[in-house]
Amino acid sequence: MKNDYTYRILGTLNGLAIGDAFGTPAVHYSPREIPEMYGEKITNFITPIRRSGKGKSKWEKYEVTDDTIQTLILANSLIKFNGFSREGFGNELLKIEERYCKPGTGCGRFRVKANPNNIAEGGEGNGSSMRIAPIGICCSVHEVDKLVRLAVDSSTLTHNTMGALGGSVAIASAVSAAIEGYTINEIIEFSLNTLRKFETRYSSKCSCSILKEIKFAIDIGPEKYVEHLILNKYKTDEGEWGFIALESVACVFSLLSLNLSFKESAIKSVNLGGDSDSTTSMLCAILGAINFEDIPHDWLRNVGQKNNLDFKELAINLNNLRVHGLKDDN
């Protein structure tokens, strides 16, 4: 079992949930503010402290957030409809609890419209990228056109900008390649090649290039990339700032390119701050597929117990969709 798709899918789902929960304490903090608030850099699970210092954090230690919950909604909708149904997924997403679909976000605006066939207007955030892993799980590396189409179709319910859609395509591609057994270098190469096809097809949407952003982040490294964002874009490392999809996904690939262990990668990711739950969950979904056994056992146990997670049956069902070919509306 350790070498088959089901095992790697288990690694993806568990890695994503663990990265989500691990990244939560640093959300909206800058790299400088993290040790100021917690006394040192984050190296293990800790109880989140609300950035504003007012009241208890929304999330508890080891608790997963909207990243995991929305991913599971997409995964279960693929199984329920025996493939991808945009309207079906839309209806399932409309049932989500408000704490997992914040007002003012792409998901929050989708809930207000209450239209399962919604076509979002704008949306630069990473809400579609953070939940996209099931599309990568169920589309093989030999189905690039389908992967791109479904990544876009599932994303436009809540997000509809080149950066957000490209982020979804990039993460879905990386997950698909990781489950296929590709090396890290091969995963990055496959994802960039898929992005080239995406940007060629959708280039009329805007001139921004997530492909260019990812290459830049890989070239200078994740810490220098975030420093670049702070100095040249945000102009400050104070306030509840975070990453848009373009930046989160660039961080993921920059971190991935370092070829570190699961734990080392997660620690580097969370200490970048910003949208650290989303960045770390996307990164750890890929790393979990690459090597499930590299996930620290206590992290796996504690997050699983806290959230009552058992992905075995889900992984088997998603594997069946991948092996037999994911059906869709087209």
C-alpha cells in the first residue's frame, strides 16, 4: 500500500490538515512580529494568540480551519456526484458554517449571493487555491487539459482573477504530480509547464503572471521573497496583512524547491507569516503525498484526534475516481 496512489492521497489529506493547523498561530503576523508575540520562532504546535490582542483566538491548538473544511467539501462532492459537478459543488459549499466562510472573502460573497452557479467577480485571495487539492488528487498527470479546466471551474464560484485561478492550477498540478510519484524537481517542472498552458489559454484576463512570480520566488528563496513583498509592495510589516493567491503559491513553490523535510518545511512556512495557515497547508499537502512517513507521528496523531479525522475511506474513494477517470460537466 505504501507505494500506491491511496497511500499518497492519505499523505496529501493528512499533510494538508496538519499544515493548516500548524500555520494558524502566525496568520496575519509578519516574520518580525512572530517572535515578538510568541517569544521565539514557531517550531512546534502552540496555542494561537489573536493578533489584535483582544479576546480569545478563533482557533484552538491543533484545530483545522477553513482550508481543511473547504477541501473536504470539494473532495466529498466529487464522490457524491461521481465526478465534478460545478452546481453540485456550489450547493455543497453553500451549506458551510460561517466560521469556515468569512464575510468579505470570496467564499463569504458567494454565500451572500447563494447561487450555486455563481461566476465570481474578482477575488485575488487564496481561498480557491487552498481547497483545490482534490482536483489534483483525482486528475492524473496525463489529463492536463482536464486538470486546468476543473481547477478553473471549481475556483470561479468564489475567485475569478488570473492570480487566483493560476494559483489553483499550480497547486492542483503539484498535488497530481506528487501522487504520481514525481520527485520535487519533476513536480515543479510539471506544475510550471501546466501553468504555461493555463496562461496561454487565459492570458486575456490580465497581464499578471503567476508563472513569473513563482520563478522569482524560487530564485531568491522564501524569506527574501517575503522581505521583497514587505519592502516593495506592502511598505510595512505591521497591520493584519497577508498574501494574495499569487504570493501564497509563489511561497509554496519556493519552499518546496528547498527540498527540506516535512517538519523543516512547515517550520519555515509558518514563520513567513501572512496567510500562514493556507501557505503551510498547500505546501504540506504536496509534501505529504511525496512522503507520508516523513510527517511527525505526534503531529499526525494530535491533529487527527483534535478534529476527529480519519481519511482512509475518503482516500480510497478519491483513488477510485483518479484510476477510473474523473467525470465532469463537459
